[in-house]
Amino acid sequence: MFAKRFKDPDAFERDVAPLLDCLVAALDAIPESLLVMASGLDARTARRGLRDLDQFLDETDSGVRLFHQSLAEWLADDGASGRFTALAAEGAARLTDACWTEYARGSGTVSDYCRKHLIAHLSDAGKWGDLAQVLADVAFVSQVWSHDEYQIMRAWADVEAHTASTRAQAYATLA
């Protein structure tokens, strides 16, 4: 199916592979604008790549995702997918950086994807200093807490295990 759709290996590597890397690593449907930013592709190339991937994508109100988990698993398996292999680790790193960039612009402009998954991406990447900074952001944490308080508690445990930062220090001014 992929071999018929993507006959030109160079075009696949240039226009499609960066998008697939991110889609395989995504923890949920991802807004198209965030996917384009994470892929590192210019807007025109990303649109072309998304158009080429259209039959393999599911569009939701939250964004785009691969239409089935089995496709993500196939793409992540180098032995099965060959030249179409998606590099999940590279995609995860790109998503982490894109979510961090979005967060740094201001918590009022953070997409639902980043609000839900920035903490997990930072934790998985071992970016403990950045994670501590996010966890000290009371406005952001309160938004995350409302849908997954355990994510916050796990993240603080990780930060405290890997840095000198503590919850008590971060929230001392609130007492």
C-alpha cells in the first residue's frame, strides 16, 4: 500500500517522513499547525505531505492522527516497514520541542494537545529543568490538574528525583 502510494523515495523522505515521525510519536490527535511546526517542514511541503498521507489519516476536532494503531506499529517496526520506517524517537523529540515552543509563547496560546501532553513529553525526554519550570506554572498546572492530577504528581516525583527542585519551593509563595 505504501509502496504504491510513495513511489519516489526522495520525495517520501523529504515531504512525508518528518510528518510520520511525529504522528507515530504523538500521544493523541495533534493539531495540524503543531504537526507542521514539529515536523520542521515549511508550510507548503507539509501540506503536500499531508495530502499524500490523507488516506492514512483520521481527522478529528482535536487534529489529525494515523487512522489505526496497527499502522503506527508497522511504521515503527524497521523490519516490517523497511524504507517507510518512522523514527518515533525523532518524532518525540520534535514534538517535545514544538510543545515547549508553544508553551513558551504563553499558556493562553497552548493547544489542547500540548496542555494534555507537554508534561509527558518533557518527562519522557528527561528535560527535568524545563519540566520543573512547567510544574511551577500554577496557571498551567491547574489546567492540567483538572483532567489528570496524577500526571502532575508523577511529574513532580520525577523532577524531585532528578533535580534539586521541590514542590515546596515552587509553591512557597502561594502559602
